[in-house]
Amino acid sequence: MSGKLTGKVVLITGSSPNIGGGIAEGMADEGAAIVCVDVMPENAYQCAEYLKGRGADALGVVCDVTDETQVKSTLEQAQQKFGFVDVLVNNAVMFKQKGVLDMTLEEWERQTGIILSGSFLFTKYVASALIDQKRRGSIINIISTAGHQGQPGNVGYCTGKSGLLNFTRSVAMELAEYGIRVNSLTPTATALEEGFDRAAKWGRPKVDSVKFESVMDGFRKSIPMQQLPRPADYAKTAVFLASEDAAMLTGTDIKVDAGALARYWAWDPAVA
Ligand SMILES: NC(=O)c1ccc[n+]([C@@H]2O[C@H](COP(=O)([O-])OP(=O)(O)OC[C@H]3O[C@@H](n4cnc5c(N)ncnc54)[C@H](O)[C@@H]3O)[C@@H](O)[C@H]2O)c1
């Protein structure tokens, strides 16, 4: 396939059928080879198989992003197959909605570890390899609107994601001299249908999104654009950030949030 990312090799962590799988698909459709990395074997392998079925080059690797030995081995497997990795998408996450009063230390360490230590390890080894190989690169960290705001009862997630936002800036400054750009992409509450459809295309039973309609309806009514972004919307921005079109962007965050974070706090579009 040829496109904006032809010749590039993308490693994405957390390649579920939802956002990671959607970004992987969007980047593959623009010509990139994709390394699908997930702790759940089916999410690594089914993502890679599906992309191959669409004509892309892909490799599935099972890896816990918090395990340094596994991270190094994952990068080695990617290099053996493709020679290099020049785009990294740190996307893996564990959702656990708990507050400071009810979250255990173990849960806090696991959740912030996946978000922060996982991104640290992949960034460290991918950037080191790029510097050794004298290649330029692009690193994209996936945040959340909850990383910009104080959501109650979601302390590990909010803290991890806001940490990842400033990790992005710090690493962007450190790696600028090597031609490695580091940016982030902020998604928000995401329409479910596309992820459920993708899971079905990967051979899984189709989930009926109607079951979640009342929750999603609440999000939809409160968001300024009155419709929720889909994984494919994030994929377009990830393609841009990885491509030469974004050659002068580093240390920045792009919000693909249908206006969520720009909203004046006292204005409720559901009431307007
Ligand atoms: N879904 C949303 O509405 C939403 C909103 C804002 C931001 N986001 C962000 O988008 C990204 C993707 O979200 P999603 O909804 O697709 O999540 P998801 O749960 O569908 O996918 C997360 C993936 O990460 C993998 N993972 C978890 N722990 C791992 C580990 N230790 N090592 C390797 N892989 C691991 C999981 O197995 C899973 O495949 C996340 O960074 C999330 O914070 C999502």
C-alpha cells in the first residue's frame, strides 16, 4: 500500500479493536508496516492478521509494557522483521475507575505503571535505537481529556495521563536535537460502534452498542459538537503526527475531542 506513511514502521501498544486497532488500521492504510503490541495475545495477533488481510505488513507481539525485558525483546523482534521502528504510539492502558480513598497501592502502581512506565520504556528503547541508527522518528503519546481535568473517582488514570502530557514535552525537548519528534493526541469519550464493528471483523461476536446507548447519549448531549469522535478520527491525526506534514511539530498536544476541553465549565450544551 502507498500513502502518507509509506516506508515507515509503526509500533503501537495496546492494539485492541477500539482505539489502538483503529489507529493501527488508519496508519496501515497509509502504507505503514505495523507492529501490534499487547499483553492480551488475541489483541496483538488478531490486529496483525487483520491488517495483513488488508494488504499491510504487520507483526503481532505479546508484551507487558511494564516489563523491561519484554519491551527490549519486542523491539528486537520488530527490528528483525522490519529493520527499524521509526514511529511509536504509546497507547496501552488499564481502565480502573477508583478514587484516592478506595484505590489500593497495588492498583495505583499497576495503572500508573502501564501508562507512565510503559511509555517510558518503549520511548527509551525506540529513541535509543533511532539515535544509534541515525534515523529520525515520531513518538505519539495517547492522553485523554481526563488527563487535562480533575475527574472524581479516577485518580490513577487522571494522574497517569497528565503525567504523560508533560513526559511528552520533556522528552520532546531532550530528543529534538536527534530529529525525533514527540507529541501527544488527546481523545475523549469515544463512539463505540466502530470498535465493536472492528472486533467483529477480527472474528469476535458482535456486541450490540444499543446496550450502552443511555451512557453514550449522556456524553453525546454534553459535548459541544453533539457527536463523539470515532477511533478513525484519532487515526487521521496520528497519521498526520507521524508524517512529514508534521515535520515542525514537537512537544505539542492535539485534542480530537469534539470541543470537550474548550467548553466553558458553566455552559452545558445539553441544557442550551
Ligand atoms: N475509549 C475511550 O473512550 C478513551 C477516551 C479517552 C482516551 N482513551 C485512551 O485511548 C487509548 C486506548 O483506549 P481504548 O478504549 O482503545 O482501550 P482498550 O481497553 O480497548 O485497549 C487498551 C489495550 O491496552 C492493553 N494493555 C493493558 N495493559 C497492558 C500492558 N501492561 N501491556 C500491554 N498492553 C496492555 C489491553 O490489553 C488493551 O488491548 C488509551 O490510552 C486510553 O486512555 C480512550
